[in-house]
Amino acid sequence: MTRAHGGGMSIAVLAFAGMLSSLQFTLIVPVLPDIPAALRVGPDDASWLVTIALLTGTVVTPVFGRLADVHGRRRMLLVSLVLLAAGSALAAIWNVFPAVLVGRGLQGTATAIVPIGISLIRETTNRERANLGAALMSGTIGIGSALGLPLSGVLATLGGLPLLFGFSAVAAALFLGLVLVFVPASAQRSPGRFDAVGTVLFAAALATALVVVSKWLTWGQDAPWAIAALIAASALATAAWIPWELRSTSPAIDLRLAMRPRVLQINLASLLRSFGMYANHLLTMQEARAPVETGAGLGIPTLGAGLMLLPGAAVMIVVAPFGARLLTRLGPRTTLALGAAVMCAAFVFRFFAHQSAITVLLGTLFVGTGTALSFAAMPVLIMDAVPAAAATSAVAVNALVRSVGGAVASAGLAVLILAFGAAGHPDFVSATGLSGALLGVAGLCAVGALIAIALPRSADRRFDRVAFDRLEKELS
């Protein structure tokens, strides 16, 4: 297969498939306050419907990325879509907590769609088209995550959780057909084998760490021995995983590549930016859904609460192409720093002005702007920092870092509610907790901006504007 085969239709299909993958992590967010009653679980357990998908994505994405390099990128893209369809169908048909939890875990494998798709774009097009196409595809991640919130309200109002999951099953089946028709098969292969031991150790280390984060307050008082055991298990798994991966000739996660100073900086900035994006979604839903008497809420029903993030989704659609244009003028390093700085300013604004629907809407709009700029820059920085043969693995690790940011934000919300729950409304955070969270996230976004600025100036390579204009015309 030659690079000429990578046309605009292929890029468009991959971009919208990426949007579908990011939808899976926010469709559930607006209905989280309703899940304890619907599935007969506590609020901390309900939050695991977000965490389990992020956890699965975190573990599976680098593994699928490695398998894609070895066995074919389109093949593993199709596997991700099949698992997404199966998990969605399971959760839609069998509406009990264990089945929904398993279904959500399978949905998490959709995270691999984005890094595999970006690598397919790079393999099937020339360098300029690849960078610009990857920027546009990456931008759809933020758009999809924001669109999932208002869409969730509509679907939940019309048909509850079954319709919510049924929509994802049908959409995944549709994209299976589109990928088969429009996306060319991958010809490039890398030697290697599946690292089962490294994958199991990594999954154990991460899963136990996230359980500690989400259960720290409840189990810390009732079962401190359980927390201690989980911390020890996570530490042991990590201690075994790191040397195993460093010795492996075909590691699940290439730590040598990931620990390169420039790659490490990019991934750390990505972690903080992703945490900010997911925290914005979660905190906005808390503020919108919480009763007015909590002092932190607007008392908006599920459908209206989901619509609160619609301006953020709309601005991402507008800003994503603009972010790609900024790459041609400023370079990805400066674009990333600008996006993180805008996110920081947005959370500071929300800290000082979060008592009305108008100010919440403005705040989410500003966060969406910063998120779109950041997403446009990230894959370009990563692909420029690694050899072409390691592109999928490197972008997959970056996607892993994004998932970790989301998983920590989700688990952190459960802790925040337990520590600063509103009096008489244990499913919602208090005004003090909300204000502290907004200010804390602003600080993390500021750190992300500083990390981006510290990247080498050589990362701000300009792109061919004519190539961008040609690509934009094809995609439109």
C-alpha cells in the first residue's frame, strides 16, 4: 500500500470514529446521580462506571497499539470497534450493575481507536498531510467528549440507560462498515510478540492504585488493612513491571521510548490537560445537577444539565480547525502552551463566577477552547519526537496518559464528594468542595502550560500552509 491511498474520506471516517470513542467516556456522566437508584448501588460504586472504562482504555490502548504495529493497524481498529459494539449491546440488554460494569469495561477499549487511526493516517499520507490530519482527528476527541453530555441527556430522557448504550452499539456497528469500505489495510509491520506478563503487571498496578484513590475515605475508616494491602499490591506490581518492561525485547509499553525527556514532557502535559478536561465535565454536571439548597448547585434536570456543556462542544468544533491552522503559524509547542493557559484562565474564571447558569456556560466554553487547541497540538508533538516505526506505540502511550488523567479525575470526584459532600445530599459536592476543586484544577492547568513552554523551541516546526488548505478542502 502506498501513501497515496490515504484520501480525505479515510481521514474523515477515522476522525468521526475517534469522536465515537470519546463519546463513551462522557455519555454516562450526566446520568451518574441517577445510577445509584437505577442500579441499586452507592454513589462511589456508580462512579466506577466512568472509572472502569477509563481503566480498561488505559490498559488496553498501549497493548492494542503494540499489536497494531505487529499485526496490522486496520485489523486492531476493527477489533476495537467490535468490542465497543459488544460491550454496548451487553449493557443495553442486561440492565443490572455487574453486566453494565462489564459492558462499560468493554466500551473502554474504544480508546485505542484514536492512536491507531492517527498512525494509519501517518502511514498512508505524506508527512504534512499526516501531521495536519492527525491534528484534526485528535481535535475530534474533545468534541466527542463534550457532545456526549447533551446527547446523554436526550437519550436518557427518551429511553433511559438501555437507549444510552444501544446508541453506542448501533454507531459502532455502522463504523465497522465504514472502516471496511474506506480505510485501507495497513502494510507496515514491526517485529515482536505480545507481552502478556507486562500487560498483567501493568493492569494490576494501575487497577489497585485507582481502587485506593476512589475508596480511600470509606475503606480508610472501616477497613484500613484493605487500603494498606492494595497500596502494597500496587507498589509490588509496579516494582516488578518496570524492570520486566526494560528487559523485554517486545514490551507492552516501551518505557525507554516513553522516558525520553521530550516524550516525557509531552505526556506529562497531556496528563494534566486531560485531567482538566474531564474535571470540567464532572464538576459542571455536579454544579448543574446539585439542588439549589446545597449552595453549589443550580438544580437543573438531567436533560438540561447535559445541555450545559453544549457551548463547549460547539466551540470545539469551531476551534479544532483553527487549532490546526495555528500549527502552521505558531507550531505545536506554542499551540499546546496557549491551550493549557486558556484552560487555566477558564477555571480561574469559574472559581470566581460559578453562581449562575450563564457563568457556568461561559466557563465551559473557555475550557472547550483551550482543550481544542491542546488536542490539535499533542499528536503532532508526539509523532515528531519518535521514529516512524514506533508511531502507534508512542501515540498509544499518549492516549494511555489521557485515560489515566480521566480515570484519576473520576476517582477523585468520588473522593471529593465523600470529603466535601453537601449536607443532606450525599451524592453532590458542597460549595466549599466545588470552589477548592476549581482552583486546584486551574493550578494543574498552569503547570501544564509551563511544561509546554519548557519544550525545545525546535518543536515549533512550521507546516506547509498549502498542504493544510488542500487537506481542509478535501475534508469539507
